[in-house]
Amino acid sequence: MSPVILSAAGVALVLDDSGPGLPRVRHFGAGLGPVAGPGLLPALAAPAPPLLPAQGDGWYGRPGLSGGRDGEHWPVRWTVDGIDVSAEPGSGGSVTVTASDARAGLRLVSELVMDGGGLVRMRHTVANAEISPYRVAGLVCVLPVPARAGELLDFTGRWALEKVPQRAAFGQGAWSRENRRGRTGHDATGLLAAGTPGFGFGRGEVWAVHAGWSGGHVHYAERLAEGVALLGAGELLEPGEVVLAEGAGYSTPWVYFAWSGGGLDEVSARLHAHLRSRPLPVRPVTLNNWEATYFDHGLDRLLELAERAAAAGIERFVLDDGWFRHRRHDRAGLGDWYVDEGVWPDGLHPLADRVRKLGMQFGLWFEPEMVNPDSDLAREHPDWILGHAERLPPPQRHQQVLDLARPEAYAYLLERLDTLVGEYALDYIKWDHNRDIAEPVHDGVPGVHAQTLATYRLLDELRARHPGLEIESCSSGGARVDYGILARTDRVWTSDSNDALDRQQIQRWTGLLVPPERMGCHVGAPRDHVTGRALPLAFRAATALFGHMGVEWDLTAASQEELDELATWIALHKRLRPVLHAGRVVRADHPDPSALLHGVVLPERAVYAYAQLSSRLEIAPGPLRLPGLDPEAVYEVRVAGPAPEGAAMPQWTAEPVRLPGAVLGELGLPAPALRPASALIVELERV
């Protein structure tokens, strides 16, 4: 059989099934032109890993499948039973490989799909064909990268400071990022990239991998002495977590692979296109009351907040933590999902009705997977807590985890959520998850795998019952940001920090994986509640502008001048929203580390932000070279929104100018001399 070639959007993947065992991936990277499969045969001699590497294939790195049966070890050697190919040159396609090992008693189905944007996703399913149980210890998806991919980029972080980049040389050996937090994690890499040394947003070849899974996971890069290197990812399983009875199977999560010949922005564009294949309605500007009122749910105060929000142009009001029984602080009440009659004697209707009369949608906060020991639910059903029967796991934030894999607990949550969404016709849920999962024992075995699948089922069932409902994934900020959760939610809460200086970097790097319309970006209080840093409104608003914009600020304490300025920024966001939430995100490889330049580009329009984060080393800032424009087109360039205060502004900011895209991208525009914590918004229109 000739090699199988999948190609789309300048990307090609070549599978060679000429040898024994599973097909080998001979190439994943740049498109190869119109060459047919047989024409590639002379170029396919270099070592390459099979779809699921094993020692029987001559692979001595991390095995694709690890596991076994009690009292027996038998290395797997797959025999291909069939290969089903559906592909159109230039449009992507799919390959499904079925294989088996009669001696090991296993069957395998490997699915590989390339979409029209050149993004590849892969999934393996292994099934047990024998009577004796098979214990799956690990199953990962991998694709090769060439020798010239000599540098790695991944991410770490913590609460309120997610997605901090870190780089390393890609030498021989393995670079592995394992997560056992039971959720994606603040410190999760999210995206692991390998590229030519010095790759940036707009330069260098880049290969990247992402595991679309919200539980334990692993991302890794490995290079062997034999000259083969690869990227891989999958679910991280604990011993005994997945045991297959006869006929049972285990599937990996979808693992996503992207290639770019022009830096990280192209990788990001392929990933964004995948998420955007499930379109969203217009993203309403949202107010969340958490940092405005915390647990103070006095109706008069909330009504005044809603009035001011509507006057500023806000389109959705979300009532956060504190509305349900016994929830006067964070030490009690989680799990008791009934409106607190003592605080809300008429239910939430007085607030919800007024919010809707003001022209806004109404949303509500939940933390369904959690329970306080001090709650009616925990007292009535202590066995519903995820953990060992004889002791509770270590508490975090005064709470434990509810075992959603227990049918009674799952049914209770579904009934409560379904009832409340229906009673209040909720437009939106903020779905929180405020702790890592420690000692996750379900019926005596590790429980994160089952817990994650149960969470997915709960989300899917709730959305099936309420098709118009939108759901935000929040996990003490950005601790659950992955394509598994984003397949069934509409946005993520990017970070619990609303500090605009930190947010500039957090949003920049989260945005590699998540497009702007799915990133919650709010205007916080004048003095940030996490960092204590005081920042001007213009900078806070300019930072929130480039996402799903919202407000998390006590507007009842704001001056009329502040409210008017906020309304101006919200109006600007609404005007630019068709560009911000549909265009291609670009980030300049700007030489000045004290400033960031980024934008969103459509064929006819573009919006850029130049943000000064700290004091410059040079007296005069360098030019603003605007990436992503059509070099053959001419654009009208103008300042959008309020000009930064105290800045030395160049002449072109005084009135619109017209310049070719080639000039704007190569020579750029003279940069304003901005003060730290200020930003300039620039709008372009093709003429």
C-alpha cells in the first residue's frame, strides 16, 4: 500500500504502513506539494516511531501503552487488521487503524484526524479480549518532530498567576510534565511546544501538543540516541484506576497536534479555528458581583449594582457565591443548592426580574463538584465525599470533593441544577472548582478518571436539557483550561487576578490555546483585590477589551466620572467586538521587554493594543511593527478609544493616516512614549 498522506492548510502528515506492525509516522510538518504516495518512498528511510510506540518496534523510550495482567507480563506486538482512510488532498481527512495482539489478548483502534485548518487530533482505544482483567497503566498519543526542533516551551504558574512561560533546550532524554491535581491545574503547561531555536510568535518552525482532558494528564517531549524525537500527551492514570474486564475498553482523551512554519501565532490560529468550529452567540459584556459584594447579598445593594451596570452598557449580570443555604462565609453550605430563604425570602426572583427589565441576562454561580463538611448534604450523605471510607482527604478552602461517579450524588446534582436553571430561566452558569483533588478514592480505587467523566456527563446532560444555557469554566481562576472542558463550556475564567499588569501576560499566553471570545477578561477594582496594586481605569479597561469583556468592581462606589469612562470603554468593546471575537490573533515579537504589542486581524479590519508594562530602558521607544496585515493592501490607521494620559504622542495619532500593509509590518509606526501601566488602542480599516 502507498503511504497515506493527509494535507490541509500547508500541513502534511505521512503514514507509512509498508513494514510490520502499526503504521509509522514519517512526517508531520510542512506541506509536501502535489507528490503522490509512491513518490515519497525514496524519502522514507529515516527512523520514525509507529502510531503507538513499543519495544517490539525498536522503540526504547516511553511506551505508547503500558499495562499488564496479574502474574503475567507479555510485551505487545500489534498486527494490523485494517486501515480505513478518508482523505481529500488539501482538505485533511481521517485514518482509522484497527489492530490486535492475540497473544496479549488486546485490540486497538487508533483514530487520527486532520481538519481543514491543518490541526491534527488523535485518540487510541485499547480493549481487553481475554477473561482475565487487564490493568492499563498508561496510554498516550505521540507524533514525531525533526532534529531541528531544538528548543522547548511550556508553562507553569500558580493561583492568580497562570501560564508563566519557561524554555529549555530539547536535548536527549525526556522532558515530562505530569499533573496529579485532579483538575487541569494552575501550573499545567496546557501547550507543550518544540521548535527551531529562538522561535517566537512570528518566526521559526513550531510543533505543539495539547491533551484535551480535565483530570490527571501528562505532556512530554523525548529524544532518543537513535535520532528520533517526539511530542506526546495523554491522561495520567494511577495504579488500578483503569482495569478492563473482558470486552471493556479504555479511550485516551483527544490529543491535539499543531505545526507552524511561522511561529506560535500560526499554531494558535489552528487551535482557535478548531474551537471556533462550534460558533457562539454574541458575547455579552458581563458583570460579576463577587469582588463588589462578596457574601453580602442585600437585595437593595445588588439592585443598585444592577442599575449602575445597565447604565454603563453591561449586558449580563451574574450573582456569585453566597445565595444558597448556610452560605454566609466559605466554611459552610457547599452542596446545599437551595436558595437561602433567610437571605432571599422571595427567592432570587426580585433580582432576576429587575435584571431582565434592565435589559440584561441573568446568571448564577455554582460549585457542583464540591461540598463543605458543614452542610446538610455532607451530614446526610457523608459517603458521597470522594475519599477513603475511613478518613477524609486533607481539606482545602474548608471543602471536600463530591463523588460524582456515585449515581445518587450525580442524580442529586443534576436535579438541583436542572430545577434552578428552569425556575430562574438562567442564561448563564459560572461553574467553579476551587480546590485540587487530594486522595481521590472511589470504591477503593483511584477516582479522578471516573470523576472527570462524570463531570463531563453532568455538563452534557444539563446543556441537553437547556440548549440555550451558557456555562463558564472557572476553577479558582484558570485551573481548568483545556479542550476537554471547552468542548462543553462557552468560556473560561482566565485568572482570579484582575490586576491588569499580570493579566496582560496571563491573557497573552492563555490566548495561545483559547481565542479571545472564550477568555473571561474583567475590569477590576481601582485597587486590585489580589495584588493590592492600584491601576488607572483606562489601563484596566484596555486590558479587558481583548477578551470576553466584563466588570468585577463595586460600581456603587464608583464616581460618575469613572462610570462615564467605563461606559465609553464598554461601547468601544461592543463596536470592535465583531473583529475581536472573529479575527486572527497576532502577537509581535517586540524587542522591548517592557512593552507588549498584540492585535486581532480580519481581512478588512484590525485592532491592536500597545501596552507599556514598566519603565523603558531606552528613552525613545522603538517602532510599532504591526503583524498579520496584507502587505498589498492600504489601511487607514486611527487611535480608538481614549488616548493615554501623560503620553508623548506621535503625529499619526492626531488624525487618521493611510499606509500600505507592507510599510506597517516592516517599518511600523512611531511608538508613543507611554507611562507604565498604560495602553494605546489602534484601529485599522482596509481602504
